[in-house]
Amino acid sequence: MRERILRLNIAGAPIEWLDWQDAVTLQARGMVAWTLGSPCMTVHGGRSRLTGQQTTLILHSIMACDGRIHDLANRIPNLTNPALFRRDQHLCLYCGKAFLDKELTRDHVMPLSRGGRDHWMNVVTACRRCNQHKGNRLLDEIGMELLALPYTPNHAEYLALTNSHRIRSDQMEFLRPIFGRQSRLREVLF
């Protein structure tokens, strides 16, 4: 089973993706405060010696858990190529063509060799051809332009980027309003 549950803190802020085993553990321990979304899985447990009844837990696609409230709003998500390529919708932001992951690269708008840094605001998705053509030069030095500006995804958007192939529509409905204004994922349907 590849179903993933969206875990929220008690205040309703998205925290992480859970596999069904972790979701069952939290629910069995009584740590789930409330749920949203549709039931996505029924898990069958053991049978009672006294009654013979089998225990079942119904997991919802979104669950809020008791516990410490983490402030993830100001945390910068990890920069990974898969998340970057999804942020830029698998498009080379120089030529505008769509590519597979294996055909894409991470390009530094301000090259590292010229003082640029490896962070979300300085990287874009590029095809190998455009990345090699740009090399360690600045865009205005070679007449290239970006089709979209780089931006740092917020935590909710990062969760969508890192689980985009398995995200349920009710989970996306929950996350989409939390995306940043600059997000290119607001209109994308997973």
C-alpha cells in the first residue's frame, strides 16, 4: 500500500506525510485529535479473545495530532532536484520545453563560481543543452532570459512537491490555499 496520510498539528498546519503504519500507531495511541478528508483505508487488527470481534481502524487522508506545535512557516525546505523539477513543472526555464527528470539539471542563475549560492532563489530547472550553453555566465552576458522567476516554496507547497505522484484530491484541496502567492502549483492538478 502506497497511500500516504497528511499529518497536521493540532492547529491545522501541515507537518509531514505518514505511511499507513505510522498513522495506525498514532491513532491506536489516541494521539489523533481530529480528521479531515475521506476515509482512505481500513486496517484490520487482531480478534478479541472475549468477543471474537476483529478490531478495525478507519484512516482518513488527513489527520491532526496532539503534541507540540512546530513553527514550519519560516523554515526553508531542503533543496532537492526532484522537488526543484516539480516546482518548475519539468520545464526548462530557458527554452520552455518539457523534459523527463533524467534530462534535467539544476542551473544556478548566479553561477557558484561567481559568488552565487545553492538555494531556491538562485536555482532553476534547465535542460542539459541550455545549462551547457549558459555555463558560468550571467544571463545578460549571453542574451538568455528566464521564463519564470525562482522562488522558495513554503512548507505546504513543499509537501505537495515531495508527494505529487500520490497526493489525493482532498489533500490537495487542503494544501492549495496555503501555497504562497508566487506558487506555480496553484493551478496544477496532481
